[in-house]
Amino acid sequence: MGTSLNGKMLKWVLATIFFAVASSAAAEQPTKTLRIGYISGTGNQTNQGPYVDALRDGLRKLGYVEGKSFTIEYRGAEGNLNQIESFVAELVGLKVDFLITPITSAIIAAKKATKTIPIIMVAGVDPVATKLVNSFARPGGNLTGLSTLAQDLNGKRLELLVQVLPRLMRVGVLRDAESQFTAIQYKEYEEAARLLKIQLHSLEVRGANPDLESAFEAAIKARSDALITVTNANLFLQQKRLADLAIKHKLPSMFQGSTWVDSGGLMSYSTDELAAFHRAATYIDKISKGTKPAELPIEQATKFELVINLKTAKQIGLTIPQSVLIKADRVVQ
């Protein structure tokens, strides 16, 4: 009798604990459907790209259900960055609960457009140096998120090219001449090139339909031994075409993100950008539960990846040294 009673008592206690935990968890979840405004410089409504998918996956793993506990108001510029400000104004007008973007111009526009809607950045800029926030630890205002600091890796990219091409002397740097941020990155490449005794050639293109053929002709005329591309929205849309031209001209190519290598580029060294967008979901979660954006430190990237395309190396007649291959986080065969 005592044993049976004790068993019943144990089941009652366990049930009580389970109910309390479940109730607490339920209380922590937002009571309304979160509307997340997402601004992309490259995607469109039918092809939103891998970054927004990574954000969705991060939210799902935190227990959010799309269509029930969150929706994404997606706006993709398809390379036409003149639309960015209107996208920001539209989403602010819709009174979304969050604004998320990797585009620096969108971050700046959002800061001007709203002081109340939380803005979550996932961008390759130094937000303190560019005066977007007060500090990494306490950003202040309504902006927080993650800084992938892509430009800080520029010297490492040149070093890797030297390891693959020991006789490397001249490198063409392809960039959008209309972007002030790619101009900043070019200067950083120049500083690293001086230390490595490498000569750089600025290969400048413009607009949403860049003249890549002329840029490659200029690279060949300058006797460039390799090519580096500084990423921006316009060039991001040209990944496959750019990789194909590099193969056609047998130019070893280095990029600032792994998606370029998947499109046929030779190498990339960058932060794990998909992981960063996945991580951005935690900011949505914390803010929706009451934490102020001003109190959430901006995280800096700590995980970096080297990706190499061996198929492309074979096509251009290049053998990747084993000393470099063993450093690769992923190899495309």
C-alpha cells in the first residue's frame, strides 16, 4: 500500500514539475507573430538565397514556427541598390518588429528611418570605425548584431595566394568603383601587398551590369598573376560569370565568400557567413523576450574557413600545394 502511494506521489510530483517547466517555456515565447523585415542587396522574392534560409533555420531551432510565431517580410534589390532606402521606408511603414540586413547602406538608412525598431546587422564592416555604434560591448541605440569583419581578412587572402603561387608578383583587384566601402577594402589590400612586395592593379567596374570582359582584358594586359574580387551586391550577382572568365583566362581567383567557390572560383577565405546568419536568430529571440538592442554586444566573427575548388585548379593547370590543402576546411572536387 505504501509503495503504491509513494509511486502515485512520485508521478504527481513529476507531472507538476513538467507542467511548471512547460508553462515557463511557453511564457517565454512571444505572444504574437513576429514580423521580421529582411533586406537583401542581391536576392528576389523567388530566390531569397542561402543567408535568409540560415536565419530561418536558426529561428526554427529556437522553437519558432514560420507562419505561426514569425513571418519574414523579404525585400531583395537584385543588385539595384537604389531601391534600398525605399525598402527600408516600406518596412518601417509596415511596423515590422525587426529589421535585418547585411547591406551597409541599408543599415545606415534604417538608423535614419527609425529609432525604435530593432536593427540586426550581419555585415562585413567595423561598426565602431564606421560610427554605426558606440562600441562593440554596448552599441547603444537600436542597432546590434554581428560583424563578420570581412575586410580584416584581406591580408590573409594575399598570403594564401602567395602560398599557392610562390612567384606571385602582380594581383588584379576587381571592385565596384561606385562603392566607397570597396575603396576602403582596396586600401587595406594595398597595405598588405606592400608588406608582401606584391604589386596591385585596381580593376574597376561600375553598376548593376559591370563590364567584366574589359576588366579581365585589363588584368591580362597588366600581366596579373591572380585575381581578387572585393564583394559587393553588384558583383555578388555575377559569381558564375566571373568565375567562368577567370577559368577562361587561366587566372587563379580568390574570393571573400565560399559561395563564389561553389560557383567555380578557385579559393575563398572568409568568415562562416551562414553560421553568422544562423546566429542572428538568437538576437531576435533575446530582444523579443525583453532585452534591449543597446545592451546586446555586437559579436565579432571567430570562425573562418578556407575553401578550395580542385576542379577549377585542374582547369587552369594549377597544382595546389599539399601544405595549403591540409589547411582547407572544405574542398570542392
